[in-house]
Amino acid sequence: MFDKSCNKAVYKYLMNRLRDDGALHFSVIDPDPHKQSPDRAASMACLCEAAGSDAILVGGSTVTDQEFVSSTVEKIKAKTTLPVIIFPGGIPSISSKADAIFFMSMLNSRDPYFIVGQQALVSYPLKSSGLETISLAYLIIEPGATAGWVGNAKPLPRNDPKLTAAYALTAEMYGFQMLYLEAGSGANTIPASHVSYASEVLSIPIIAGGGINTKEDARLLVEAGADVIVMGTFIEKHVLKDEGESLKPIIREIKSAGSNKNPDHKYQVMSKQHMQG
Ligand code: 1GP
């Protein structure tokens, strides 16, 4: 259970859930007035929670209205007990109403603005907001879709998993708390080989997203070493229509694949290291 009263509450919750379940599911909700109202977003989040999702990410690559983000976050928080984490596409995506923010760096952007520039611009306001920050290295794999275009990425080639693993290892050596491997919303899923190469060398959790719509895709990625499966488009399309029924078997599959992970899995070590702090 997410206990928002403690220090680094969201990160601790995620690490504890990973230790218990071996794999997690995150639901992305895009705070876009063209897609849904804050009330509708809250209903979606509520159904995602009932289906077994572990956290709600609020964000998208083309967010422009900070007030709408805040209102979406507030409505979601009123209707779910899950942590709400900002998944920022840029500065307008930030809302201090959330429980945490992924403090992201797109390490394979061609533009330093997306690696460290906008992060520096928001560092002081973020610190004074008291919002929990979870540092996240964000790597775009081909094709990259809108996220890749907006972040001016040099997408990692699908046929070279070792290059992705080298960037992933660099992220861990820099001290990032988590890694996100992304092919772009609505794109083809990332190749499982990229996850398995990265997983062999990493201790930090690996989040996989972009185009994951079936239980088969989700299981394949968890078995390759993904710790978190992120879904957005599927949720937008199905959750309100079928009241989360089609999401449930996918999350069950993620949990089943997670439970088969080695009990001496890295989270035992990770949680000890990070809980002490
Ligand atoms: C986007 O990875 C997420 O950043 C979700 O992708 O919309 O394809 O599920 P989908």
C-alpha cells in the first residue's frame, strides 16, 4: 500500500512492490483536453487501479496546459489510492499536486536542452514545491514516434541491442534511479533483446513502454528482464468501454511473469541499498 506520509514515499512504494511482485504495471493518462476531461481521466485511473495497475503516470509529449494537468492530477488523486507520477513531456507537464515526478533526461537526444537544459530550468521550483523526484534515464529506440520527434532523439537502432545496453549502463553509472526504454507511444514494441542485454548489466529497474497492447508482448518483455510495463494507448481505447476487463488479463500475465523471477532478484539488494537512505 502506498503510504504518502513517508520520505521518498513513491520510490519506496515502487521498490517494495517490485520486491513483492517481481514486475509492475503503470497506466499512462495523457492530460490532453482533446482526449478526455479530468473527470473522465479519473474514471480511467479508477478502472486501472481495479484492474491491478500499480501507479498512474500523467503526461504526454505534447502537453501545453499546466492548469489542465493539475486539475487532471487532482481528480485522479481523489478517486484512486495509487501514486500519481508526472511523466513530463516538458515544463508545462509539471504539477506539484502529484505524488512524484520522473525527473527525466533523454540521454540520446541530439539537443542538450532535453538532456539537462530544461531540467536545470525547473530544478529550483521543483525543490521548493516539495514534489518527490525520481531520476529517470529515458532512451528512445527506433522508431521513437512523437516522443522521439519532440525530444530531437537520435533513436537507438533496433538491430543493435548492445548499443542500448551501453547507454543503459551509462545511465546507471551516472546514478539514475530508473531506466525507461521507449519506442514511442503507439509504435512497435521495443525488441526484447534490448531489454535482455540491458538487464544483464543493470541493477536499476527497467521500465518498458510504447506499443505494448497484448499479454504476450508484456510477458515477453518481463521475461527478458523488464521490471515495469507501461501502457497508454490501450488504456485510452479500451478501459472506459469495457470497464477494465481487457486490461485485467494483461496485468495478471505481468504479475505471473514477475513471480517467476529469481527470488534473489536485484530488488532485494536494491531495496536494502535505497531504503537505508
Ligand atoms: C508512452 O510508453 C508510453 O510514452 C505508452 O505507449 O501509448 O503505445 O502504450 P503506448
